[in-house]
Amino acid sequence: MLSEFKKFITRGNVVDLAIAVIIGAAFGKIITSLVDDLIMPPIGLLLGGVDFRNLFWTLGSGSFVTLDEAKKAGAATINYGLFLANIVHFLIVAFVVFMVVKQLNRFQRPAPATSGPDMKKCLYCFSSIDAAATRCAHCTSELTE
């Protein structure tokens, strides 16, 4: 059983996944810092000096200036400022992933041609097939010239 586990853990997919998780966690910390420390303060300043971490609604009685005060008092809160910061965080991560995938797609080989001098269309399903084919690979119709 130990040898099976060793074989499993040293396979390329498992190692690649582990590396991706570690890099993803580190990247997540960078993005969190970017959102919390660089993006949200200017947005808060533009909105009149609002600190997004202290945007919340208290459920029940009590009035609190900061979210920390509300939590220390044990008040139930809806933390919509943190939610807005998390939305900005998600949009930045999604945009960065989009840009990385877009750049990676540039390096992939182009898809093989679906039509050309050595291809023809099936008369029944209109799929592209080899010009020398006598039967369609997609609909299995017999092709007669």
C-alpha cells in the first residue's frame, strides 16, 4: 500500500496540482493586499473618506462606529463593506486569470483545417471529412460520388 501511495503522489498531475495550490495561495495574498491596501482606500477617499471595512448594518439594538466594536459587543452585523471588497477582489483575480489564459492560448498550435483541398462536406450531416472517405465518420452515411 505504501508503494501505491508513493506512485500516486509522484505522478505528474498530483505534483502539478500541489504546485498550483501553493502558487494560488500566494497569489491570493498578493491580490488581497492589492485590493485592501491599494485599491479600496482611494475608492473610499473618493466616496468621502469611507473605510469599507467599517461599512455594516447592525441587526438589533445598539449603535457602533466600527465593525470591531460591534463584534466585541457580540452584535449581529451585515458586513456589506467587506462583501464589496471581496467582489473587487474576485473581479481582479478573474481578470488576471483571463489575461493569463489569453496569453497561453496564443502559444497553442492552431486547430487543424476543417476544410481545404483534402477535405469535403458530407451531403447528409454537412460535417467536414477527408476527401478520400467513402463513409462519413460523423453520421456513418455512405458517400457516393
